[in-house]
Amino acid sequence: MSRTRSATTRKGRAASRTRPRGRLIVVEGIDGSGKSTQIQLLHKWLEARGIEVVFTEWNSSDLVRQATKRGKKKNLLTPTTFSLLHATDFADRLTYNIVPYLKAGITVLADRYIYTAFARDTARGVDPQWVRDLYAFARKPDAAFYFRVPIEVAVGRLLGSRAKIKFYEAGMDLGLSADPVESFRLFQGRVIDEYDRLTGEYGFRVIDGTKSIDTQQRQVRDLVRRLYDEQAQEAS
Ligand code: ADP
């Protein structure tokens, strides 16, 4: 290795020692589990502690927005094309909205991550290993919270907070039932079964989503605080 190159490498190492490591914290759970409420509260709390944070959410990249919208509107999507569109969306956000921030030492909060694809796509009949392989390029999060709620709690919350359950969140594309609420119960019941399988496989930190917003947030903060304390110990 040339002298210039090794000097640059030493400098790079010194800089990465002083720069805080960006944390990737993700939340998972079925619709109505309360995960968005929790990640928003966590966002505010981290910012109040002077930690730089950015937020990203599932299925939000401009790159595939139109294709997904058109496919959904005309009910053209198969479980496989649906899965591939989401994977493209994710790959785009990972490249532009997640990795650069982590490298800059900024914490990234993600409302849903690859486990959403594992749970939902498998519940739609996609091969579980195929979908895991598809996302093999993803970065492992520092913490993945799973907000676990029974179906009836989620249904009650969704119907209480908005007029109706959406077509795809109810899994209506699968033709399980003509009644959206019943379809939601059946489809999201499968998604819960998948999340339960993923919990051990990926070491989710399970939060009882039936508890009060404050109780859950306290548990989330305790765990997140530890993530930063570990880093402080690593640096000292
Ligand atoms: P998700 O992102 O999982 O779909 P949200 O955070 O949007 O869930 O919450 C869905 C609805 O449930 C919202 O109206 C929210 O205010 C309410 N909610 C969230 N957490 C709780 C809780 N612990 N107890 C009661 N209602 C809750």
C-alpha cells in the first residue's frame, strides 16, 4: 500500500472513531398496532436529547409510486409483482434515505422495514425464502420493535380512527372475503402468525401493543437509551 493511501486510511479510521455511529431503529406490527404513534414519540424524544434523527416509511419512494398506484387501482398486482415493487421502493430508500444518514452518524427511524415484506408477502403466498433472499442486500437494524396486538384491538382502533379499512391492508386482493373487516381479520391474522415466526428468527423486541401509549413508550425509550449507552461505553 502506498504511503499516501495508508495515511488516508489512518485518517479515515480516526474520523470514524470520533464520529457517532448512526443507529437504525425500526418498528413493525400490523396496521392499527400503534407503531406509528410510538415511533413519532420516539422521534421527538431523541431530538429533545440532541440526537440527529431522520424518518423513513414503507412504500414512500417516488421511484415506484406511480406504478404501485396504477397497479393497485386496476388490481393488476400479483403477490410476486407486489413484492418486487416494494423491494424496489425499499432498495431506493435504503440507498438514498437510509445508508447515507447512517454513515453521517445520524439515527434513522423506519416505520416498517424488511420484516413487513417477509410477513405480508408470505401471508400472500410468496415463498418465505424467496422474499428473504430478495432483501439480502438490506442492512441489519440496531433494534427492531414489534408491537403485538390481537386482531380485534387493531380492528377497533382502525374503525375508531377512520371511516374504513383500505383494500390492500385488508388483503382484499386475495379474495378471502367480500367483507373488508372480515378479510382484514383473516389476512392480518396470517400476518400476525408470520410476525410471530420472525420474532425468534430476527430477535424482535416485542412490545405489548395493548398497553397504554405511555407505558409502551417508556419501554421503547428504555431499550433505545441502552443502544446509545452501549455506544458511549464503546467509545470510552
Ligand atoms: P399503526 O401505525 O400501527 O397503523 P397508529 O399508531 O396509526 O397505528 O395507531 C392507530 C390508531 O390507534 C390511532 O388512532 C392511534 O391514536 C390509536 N392508538 C395507538 N396506540 C394506542 C394505544 N396504546 N391505545 C389506544 N389507542 C392507540
